[in-house]
Amino acid sequence: MKLITKDILKETPAVYGIRKCKGIDLNKKIDYIGSTFDMHRRWFTDHQKPSMPLMTKIVYDIIGKYYHDYENYMDYFYQAKLLIKDYECVIIKDFSYLKPKINNKIAIKKLKSKMTNYEKILIDHYQPKFNKQTIVL
């Protein structure tokens, strides 16, 4: 596994994990598994937004409140931004080697299928608490 840092290339396709990096979770169990065509955007933009479902799950898991339970959204926003600092993102499998050189719809579809299948297998095996479990056929 490779820790995600700001120098990750944009448009890096990967299956990734998000885990708590501070506090009592010393074994760093993966709490969420996902896949994306752009690892940089997914972690540093999407998952950092307090309105994202993963962020809502993290806040609820730690605080026991959803955003609508706060008196105003900004209280929730600041709480979510504070809590996400205790998490880190790791690349479980980098799929860059399968990334098509040109915009080929068939190759992109095959890449997405491989990433999704790999993601589902990991979710079923590790059962991260913020994912819905799947059944791989």
C-alpha cells in the first residue's frame, strides 16, 4: 500500500483505502475501500467535502450526529473538516499500467470493470465499516 500525498499524479486510476491514522485505531484497519480514475481528485477534493456521504459517515461514527442534527451547517462543516484530518488515504492497487493511451471507450470500460471487481473482492474480504458489503459473482 502506498500513502497518498499531494505529489500523486492526477488521473491515476486506483483502488484505494481510507483509514484512521491517529488515536486509538493503532492497527490502521481500512474503514473504506473505493475505486477511481483520478486518485488525486478523489481524495484531495471529493472526500474532503463535508457534504460527501463518506464524510457524513465519519462524523456520525465519531460524534453520533448527522449534519441535520447540528443547529447550523457551519458547525457540522467545521467538525467534519477537523475529523477528516485523522484519516489517511492509501493506494491498495494502482491500475495506471492498464490506463489506455487514448480515449478508447472499450479499454476504459474494461479498466473500470477490473477496478470494480477488485474493489468488490476487497470489500467482501475486509468488510470496512463505511462500505456496504457486496456479493461478488
